[in-house]
Amino acid sequence: MDFSYSPRTQELRERVDAFMQEHVFPAEGRWWEELEANTRAGRRWSPLDVIEELKPKARAAGLWNLFLPESDRGAGLNNQEYAPLAELMGRVPWAPEVFNCSAPDTGNMEVLVRYGTPEQQKQWLDPLLDGKIRSGFAMTEPAVASSDATNIEARIERQGDEYVINGRKWWTSGAGDPRCKILIFMGKTDSSAPRHSQQSMILVPIDTPGVKILRPLSVMGFDDAPHGHMEVDFVNVRVPASNMLLGEGRGFEIAQGRLGPGRIHHCMRLIGLAERALELLCKRASSRVAFGKPVAQQGVTQERIAEARCMIEQARLLTLKAAWMMDVAGNKAAKAEIAMIKVVAPNMACQVIDWAIQVHGGGGLSQDFPLAYFYVQARTLRFADGPDEVHRSAIAKLELGRHSPR
């Protein structure tokens, strides 16, 4: 295993970092100001001008659709090459959108690249790649434990040349954004089929009659406007049969193809967020005095700084290993590593950010610093793409299998 950066990756890292320093970090305050101004004007879910202004600059700089592997539509990077770029973007939670590299659009675009028909790609993939529209992923349901996706109860029923869709979804990220035009919906097409062949995925334009956005969901008080996480009701929603992805019963197959790279992206962005938190911690500790000496000289602070550095490096190496394995052997061969990083990265980030909050004192909990929002982002990702418990169970089963009697 060689985790050194290729010349192309190193060049892109330098360019992404320069763009972040010149354009993104200076705009953080403006991002919050625009959101608050839109809220006061009754337009909380409106797109923010600051992001729309930065997107053409990123595109002109050749920093656009960097995430997309196995396709000539993106930068052509593999997972290991893209991972360090995702880390840099992750230092500001909204920054990936500037580069057209934000979830859930990235996963949805990968689905359309891998499994979409030419017609589906022309209608939905092309405008997504251009950054003209956004998308949502409707999978999780409030009525069942969706950590076990076989529990999903939503129905997709064939009627002639159409499918009729019924079900209630929540945590449909992006559905609150007026630019969101298409949802990928997961539901059952055949309850009598084998357990992992019951589910299918289908494209549902968000303006289809019967699609109703019920409410935004907040995460520890943050609603992630203007993107948002929505509860959405689907009542007798009719879409053409040609909107089916890959074929009936292929939902789990699509999900596994979608989630592998997405987990790499999430984990590397979390590592970037942790790096930013550690940087803020060190700067704050060096500038504040408590009990007669700088906070940076307090033993407990130094212990936490050292431990944070160790934890970040360990998480990065494990994530790069998972990315490398996916590239050389495929997602299935890397399933243990993918599960491990999904446990390690968000827990690491939560701890590092928590220590940074402590060093900032009461201010760390306030809107004067980004750390409370960072923490919510990291804590959320202990559920997104599956809860810790599910991944730990998968890791344990694989480990037990290695040592079982032959």
C-alpha cells in the first residue's frame, strides 16, 4: 500500500487549498449573514448568493465534479485520489457544493452514471453535472427501523406503463431546496421475492402530483437550510415505467454501489472538519490565559491536542486504506474497511470537536464560532449511511468468520 499522493492529486490539492483560502474561508461569515437575511425576509430555503457566485469560479478553475470516478464526465480520479480533496473541502461544511461535490447529489450522480439509461442521464444527470439542479435521496422511513433497509414499507407498484408510488419518507436531504428537481426513491416492488430482491429504486420528479413536503427536520436545533432534511409524503404518485433504475428488485445492488464511495467522501470530509477544529483549538488555547498561564500550557490541553493529532492520523490512514482497497479490489473486498471508517471517522471527529468546544469555553457553544455546527454535522454522520451499531455488527461478523472452525 502506497498512500503517497500522485503528482496529479498533489497539484489538485494545492489548487483546492488555494481556492479555499482565497474564496471559501473569507466567505464563511457572509454565508451565515445571507441565511439570516433570507430568514428575516421569509425566504429561508432560498439558495444563497455566496455559493452561486463561487460555483462558476470553481468551475473556471477546473475544480468541478472532482468526485466522479469511473467516468469521463468527471475528473477521472479514483477513490484514493479524490479522498484528500474531499478532506480539504470538508473543512467548511457547505464548501463541497461550491465544487459540485456535495451529498446527496454526488451519490445520485454516481447512480445515474452507473445505472441510468441514456434518456435518464440526459434528463437528470446532465443538469446535475452542470450544477443547474439539485436532487434528493428518499430511503429512510419514520414508521420503521430503517437501519435495516429490508424493513422499508413504501410501495412501488406497476400499473400498465406507469409505476404508482406510496409511502412516507424522512431525512430526505435536499428536498427543501427549490433547486431540487429529482428524487431517487426506494421502495418494495415485490414483497414475496427473496429478502434483498424486494426493493427497487425509481426516479421521481419532485413536482409530480402526490409528492408533498411535510416539514423540515432539525438536528439538535439546526435545520441545515437552505438544503434541509425533509419529511416527504408520496400518495398515489405516478411516474413512467421508464423511470425505474436498472430493473425491479435491484435496489440493494444500487444502494451498495452508491454507498461505498459516499462513505469515503463523508469520512474524508469529517477528517477535514476535525483538522479545522484542532486548528481552532490550538489558536484559541494559545491566545487565552486561565489560572495564571496560557491555556495551551495546561497539561490537559496538551494531552488533548496530542491525542487529537493521533486520532486524526489514524482515521485518515484507515480511510485511505479503504479507498485504496476499493480501487484495487472493489467495494465488496473493502467492506470491512468501509464499515470501520464509518465507525472511526465520525466518533473521532465528535471527540476532537468536543475538545475544541471545551477550549473555547462558553463561546464554543455559540454562533460566534462554527464548532457547535461542526459537532452537529459529525454527530449526524453516526447515523447517515447507517448507525454505528450496524457497522460494528458487520465488522464483528467478519472478524468471527475469520476465526471460525473450518
